[in-house]
Amino acid sequence: MSAVPVSNAKREVRMVSTCGILGYGFPESSLDAAMARGVDLVGADGGSTDPGPYYLGSGKPFVSPRAIRRDLRLMLIAARKHNVPLIIGTCGGAGGSPHLALVAQMARDIAREDKLTFKMALIEAEQSKDLIKRRVAEGRVRPLGKMPALDAATVDKAERIVGLMGPEPYIEALNAGAQVILGGRTTDPAPFAAVAMRGGIPPAQAWYAGKMLECGASPVTPKGPDCMVATVTDTGVTCEPMSAERICTPMSMANFSLHENASPIRHVEPGGILDTEACSFDAVTPRATEVTGMRWNPADAYSVKLEAAELIGYRAVTFCGTRDPVVISTIDNYLALVRAQVRKKAADLDISESDYHLTIHTYGRDGVMGAREPLRDQVGHELGFLVDVVAPSAELAAAVIGLARTNMLHTDFPGRISTEGNMAFPLSPSDLPVGPAYRFSMCHVVLPDSPLEMFPISYEMV
């Protein structure tokens, strides 16, 4: 499904993306250069699932509010000075109601302090559990990948559920005269695709522009913080960074087109599939590259992806390291001894093994890839350990991490020469409470009645 262009549509749209995620930062001079060139949108993506489920579950941002506010202020001032829309998707990192509320309040505060006036639209993406359970009962929810079918119990256990909106709610807000649009969870390219489609650009070129702009100046070389401008026409997308020290090359843009996608040529979006198999990449200036040949294949049914975070307990961690060659030479046996000691001593505290989950990440051997590490047997002169405990309560997690830390430090082993500590701890206190721990519990799609159904829009004069 694609948007219907407004009557005064033009056939070229120019947009600037300031940064990969709002709060990651960009040079103010790069934004000034983009605004001097003339753009139809100042935009940025605000979030990602890359940092894991904690931020969706907790309602907290994963970029500091101070950094978010800095970027937002510069963008607001530039957009209002040049009378162009400002759009932020997936506000606050995860795009739930508290994340959207955080960024909306920042916008109000900035407006008051800098004497700005604008019509603001807030687009909610957090979903009602009753709605999702209704759709499950109606057979309108299906799993993605290897996820199991969604059931009502999983919905009820979710701390927070969001839907990934497409471009349609942004087009609706623009048509209503919104000058600043802050959205909850959104597919990364959608805000940019919305502005392009509303400007009369075909969906293929509009979605491709969104794909290039979703991570700021990531399609450039050399990598670094910058703003990037995309000029979109009926036939292609031309991208150029604003800093003189960076360029967009055919290779850098082709490389980025593979970003965060299982297929190198099929990009699934709410209303269809962006097909990039026939794309051509051509340098049109020493610093800019144009991409042509993209195609859009509409879906049989409009779908919205669901994400949810479920509380699984409370986490505590400790960090330590060793360069004892005997420990390192027998590390699997040593860690087995540690686990056995923790299990025994936890039982003395009336904590059963089923009451906690103990993970010991071994860095310097397989801490990144685990059992899939092909070089697992090539161990260096030192190893680092992240010891991670998740338990039903913070008190239980603290108790077990204390046992794990003690036994990482003191457990005896065959061939031991030292009489005291086996480990070095870089921090004091060594045991660190992390707080609530979550898991992603949904990776499903729902079939809504319309692209706007799940994403209510509110308006206010700021």
C-alpha cells in the first residue's frame, strides 16, 4: 500500500538526516550546510533494538537525555528557521509511550527556552494488550522466523508492546499541518519515505531514500559523525555528506544497502518489498553517488511488526580476569568447579539451582561468539570474565553473584601454586546490581484494519 500524493506534489524531494540515532551527535556546521542547500525535511531515526530488550521493557532511553536534547535542539532551531518539517522516528530509543513522552517534553522545553512556536504531532506506537489478543484470536497475527505462534499468555506477560509504523501516520500528520512530528516505534526508513511519497515520489525511490537516510551519514566514507542529504526523484536517489572530508561512493552506498537485512536485495516493509536487485550505483560528482533501478512490489496485505519486552528477573554482574597459566590451561574444568561450588553454597542459603541463571562469558577465548567461535582453542596469556546472574529478585541475584565472585576468586584446582586469589577484579564494589532483566518476547506481524489503526495521533501547539 502506498500513499496518495498531495495535489501540489513536486517531483524532487531533498532531505537531510542528521545522525544514525538521535543523541549520537553531528557537527552543527554540517546541519548548517544542509539547510543552506535547501531541504524539505530535517529528520533522524531515534532508536534501535540493537541494545537489547531492557530499554523497551524499562521505558528508559539508551542514549543519554543530555545528548538527545542537544541534537533535538539544533534540529528544531534549524527546521523552524527554514520553515521545513522536523520528524523523529522511534523516539527515545525504543519508541514506547514513556520514550515518546520524554522527547516530547524536551521539545516543549526547548521551544520555551528558545522562543519557538510550532504545531507538534505525537504518534503513539505502544499497543493495547486487548487489541493484540483480539487479533491473535482472529488469526491475524503470525510469527516471524523461528518464533512460536503468539498466544494470549505471552501477550499478558509483556511489559510493553510496540508496533512498527510505516509512513502513513507521518503523511497523515503532515497533511494535518504538523511542523514537528515525533513518532513512537517506526520502521527506520518510514519517516523519510513518508515525506518523499507525499512529495509525489514513487514508493521504490521513496523507500530507497529512507533506507539510505535511516542511519545518518553511514553510507559515506570515511565513517564519522556527519549529516547526509538525499535528493530523490522519480528515477533515483542521490546522496552526499555535508562535511568536506567525507564522500559517498558507489561502493560505500552499495555496502550500506546491505545494512541490517537478511537479504541483500529484498527489504520487507509494512506495505510491500523494496527490491534492489537491479540497482546501479554511479558517481555523479566527486562527492555524491546516484542509485537507480530500485523497484517496489506491493504486498498482498498490509502488516505491522510487533516487538515486546517481558520481565525475566533481576540481574547482577561482576568482572574479573586472570593471567594464571595453570587456570587458563584448565579453564573448562575450573569453571565447572566454580559452578559446582556456587550450586552447593547456594543450596546452603535455600537457593535452588532453578532459582537463578548463571552465565560466565570468557573473553579472550569465546566471550563474543560462544560455542560458535572457530578459534576457541587459541587462548592467549590472559582471560577476562563477565559473570552474569539473573534471578527472580534483586536480593537473590545479589546473593548468587556474591557466591560466584567468591568462588571465581578462591576455588582450588589441580596444579594450583598460589595460596590466595585466582582472579583480579578491576572494580570496587566488585558486585554490580544491574536491575530488571528482560527478553524480547515478540517478533510477529499483525494484519491491521488500516495503516493508521494502531497509531493514534495527537496534536498540540507548542
